[in-house]
Amino acid sequence: MDIALSAGAIAYALPVYFAIIPRTDPSRGASGEGRIDWLFIAWVVTDVAAGLAIVVRRRLPLLMGGAAVLARFVTGSVLTVPIAVYTLVRLRRYWWAAATGSAFCANSLYDFYTESGPGVRYGGVPLLAVQMFEEAVIRNAVPFVLFPVLAAVSVRQHRQRIDNLQVMNRQLQRERELVSRNAALTERARIAREMHDVVTHYVGLIILRAGALEITAGPGSPAGQSGSLIAGLGRKAMRELRDLLGVLRTDISGPDTALSRTSEAPFVPDVEQLLSGALGAGIAVSWFLHDGFDEFDPRTKQAVYRIVQEALTNAARHAPGADVLVVADRLGDTWCLKVRNGATRSAMRPESVSGGLGLVGMRQRAESIGATLTAWATPAGEFEVILSVPLDSDARTVTPENRADREPAPEPS
């Protein structure tokens, strides 16, 4: 915008000096007989400088005002005066704007007086005063000073309103976010209460009945051992459930885990303990876990733990009695986990209470840590889940100790 105004001011001034003035006054601009018209050169330089000052008017407003006043005194040009006054008022340089407008009006009065004052014959001084007022105020101050001032004030107020509306919009957005966050926290607290009231009740009854079975049948009997195993699994489920409820009751910005009880350790995702517990519960699972898991952050460890847990649950539910193989190892810059179960060996499958959301949940957990999960069924009736977790830059290097000198993990037949 400023460049266009500057080009327009210069394009307006130059034709006047090089096309119009030489025709009306041949002596101006002529360099014949070795004479250089310095006054003509001063006129051109002054108007061009005033036009170029428009480009830097926002950074150097005082330079713009001085160049406009100088052009008015030297050449009588009024083209850049409104732009200078507008810029000074817009940038809150009120005293300099007043000085520029006063100098412009004073020069207009001086020009009018020198041209018309001594020749006034009718009316005398009163008529001269009226004519000077009209010249200074009506013809110069109003169009070249007052209108730019009003325009600058209007534009500044309009932009202030826009800025205020933007600030209010940001405040409203923050308030909406706070309201949504509070609603989410309230809903999480309600869900936590419901889970505590419903799940802990039934799990507590299972633990109680398992303990009674262990006491009744005797610790050394198979039924007593089964009761002890059921009670242990129930107590572990209660610990994880209490940790989950603690997370639900905690603010989003709070810690990831919290103590379930005083002096009680929080839930620690340990895949090997999970697999050992599944083997003790009757699932025919074998595993080969190599390095890489301990290098993950707690969030990634918990996601991997839950994926293995869900894969074992699906295998026990949909293929009871089938062998399950869990293999985890580095493959270049990726940590790969594979869970494969064979076809079911049981003639009858137990009634399933699954809602069909197991694979969906596993994929969502994988996406939350930047990993990919694939799952499919083979023609032989087997089912395989593969999780690929990209390693960070510190864990990308595969050394001979953890890869080349170790035999590959066995695959199921």
C-alpha cells in the first residue's frame, strides 16, 4: 500500500515538472548556454523525496512529516501533507501532527497574504481577515488536516475494536475449554464411582469365595491351590482397578499413576509376570522376551502390557486349550511383539461376554504410542497379532550382543 502511494505521488509530480512547466515557462528546466536551473532541480528533488518518504512513514513518521512540510514550503505541493498528518495521528504523535498542520496552515496564509494582501482595495483589513480565514481553515485546514485526523482516529478505533473482539474471542475459547475440561473431569469421577461400586463388589465376592474354597479344601489339595490362584488373581485385579480409579479421579495434568493405598506400590506393567500368571491360570503360553522393553517410557510400557493382556484374553476366550506363543525382539529400528495362538483344542467354546472391541482397543493403544498393530487369522485356524513400536534415536543401534550373536527365536510349527 505504501509503495503504491509513493509511486503515485512521484508519478504525479514528475509530469508536472518535465511536461507541463517547460511548456508554460520555457526558462524553467532549460540548461542552454551552460546554465543549470538549480531552483528547478530543488523542486524536483523535494517532491521526489516527499514521495519516497511515504514508504518509510510507519517506521519514521517524523521524517514523513518533515518531508511533507518541506515540500509545501519549497514547491507548494500539498499532496503528501494529508498522508503525513494521518500517519502522525495514527501513530499517536499528536504534538508532531499539530506542528505539521500548523506549519502547513501558516505557509498557506503567508502565500495568500503575499499574493493578495497588498492588493486589497475594497473592504480593507476586515475583508483581508475574512479571506485569510477562508484560505487557512476552509480551503486548507479542513480538507488537508481535519479530514486526515478524523480518518486516523476512526481507523484506530476500528482496529482497537477488532483487537478487543479478538481478545474476547480467545477468552471465550479458553472458557469453553475449561468448561469442557471440568465436564470431562466430572464424568471421569462419575465413571470411577460406578466402576468402584460395581466391579469391586463382584471381584470382592470372587476373592471371598476363593478364600473359602482354599480353607475348606485344604491348601495342599488341587481345589485349594485353585482357590489360592483365583484369590491371587482377584487381588491383583483389585490393585489394578484401584490404580485405574485413581487415574480417573486425577486431573489430566496430574501424575500418570498414584498409590492405591498407603505404603502400597502402584501398578507396574511387567509383561513377564503377566505371562507367568496366565501360565499358572491354565493358558498354554510360552514366551521369548528379549531386550528393548525396559527402554520404553512408562506410558509405552503400559500400552504394550495391555495389548499382551488383551491378546491373551482373546486367545483364552476364542481358542481355549490352544498353545500361545509370545515373541518380542528388536528388528532394526523397530521393537516387534508377536502373539500367536493355535486353533482351539476344545470341542465346545465357553460363552463369550466380549463386545467385539478387543482389537479396536489394541489398535487405539498402539496408535497412542505411535506404533502399528496388525491382526489376522490364518487358514489353519491360527490367529496372530503383531505390534511394531519404533525405537527412538538412542535405541536404534543394534549391537552384536543383542542381535547378531543370538539365535533367532523359535517359531511355532
